[in-house]
Amino acid sequence: MASAKTPAAAVPPLEKLGAFQRLYLWTLSLAARPAAQLWLALVAFVESSFFLIPADVLFVPMALARPRQAYRYALVATVFSTLGGIAGYALGYFAFDALARPVLAFYGKLAAFEALRACAGPDTTLLLLTTSGLAHLPPIKVVTILAGAVHIGLGFFVISCVLARGARFFALAFLLRRHGPAIRHFIERRLKLIALGGAAVLILLYFGLKLLTGSGQLLSC
């Protein structure tokens, strides 16, 4: 096995890893458990409101191990990520000061959130929901809470979550089913850059149309 050829020094002991790295490795290890699909549902749910590790970390090795189940896993991840988004929305809408603010402060995202809330209009927030769903830009938890805090319509919120997050998970499922392990390096190293580029193009198109038509609210600050 490949692991037998790896020098022991190449893998740092757990006590030398940072908290984020330990959490990442623990999340990754869930893919090998018998209840991996339930863990995927749970991680997809909590990443939308307070968990630090994206569900992609668990989704990719699961889809590689069982490529015939890839679309099923994509559906599970999309549904529970959307449900988690609704939970984050509720935090922002009903309990921002009591619950959402401490969560954002704990992750060091409060300043970024306040800047977004001060400047983003409702339609801009919907755009951020799309880019965060496609490329985690900004982080999903920040934008779901923001959507509730600025009182985005729940129906539009849910539709944006389903479309953006579904597009991400089903695109990953398609690539993993079609190309198998050979595509994993590309996904881990390059796919996020492509998604970021696509999100940037979407943002530029959006603001360009707004400037040309002179309609809608861009920024409120």
C-alpha cells in the first residue's frame, strides 16, 4: 500500500496539528464510516450556520468510493445544506443578537458580516447567496445569517440555496462519476478557482446590468 512507503515523519502526529486541521481530518474520516450518508447530511446541515468544514470534504471521498451513489449523495447534500441554510436564516431573522452574533464572533466573521449588512441591499444579498453556494464566497454561514438579518424573502432564499448548492454538488457528482480518482486532484486544486472565476463573472454581469438599466438597489451605504 502507498501508506507503507510514506515516511512516518511525513505525517505529523495529531497533537502537532492545529484545531482546524484536526477538525478537517476528523470530518474526512467520516467518509469511511457505515453511517457516512447520515454524517454527510449532518455536516451539510451544520456548515450553513456554524460548522467550519464544508460538506465537500466528506462528499468527494464518498462519491469516489461509491460512484453509482454519487447523485444520491449530491441530493442528500443539497437538501440538508438548504435545510441548514434555513436554520441559519432563522438565526439571522429571529435571534441575531442572542445566537447569531456570538457564532460569527467565535469564527472571526462578525466584522465581515457587519460590513456586508451595512452595504448589501436585498437583491445583492441574493447574489451573494448564489456565489456562496457555488464557491463558498463569502462563507455560506455568513450569507445565510445575513439573508435572515436583512429579511430576504424566504421563498427566494430557498430557491437560491437549492439552485446554487445543487449545482455545486451535482457538478461534483458528475465529474467524480465520469472521471473517478483521476479528477480528485483537479477538484481539490483547481475546481474552486474555476468556481471563484464563475462567481466573479456573475457578479460583474449583475452589476453591469444594474448600471446599464439604472434599476434596483445595489448598495445601501
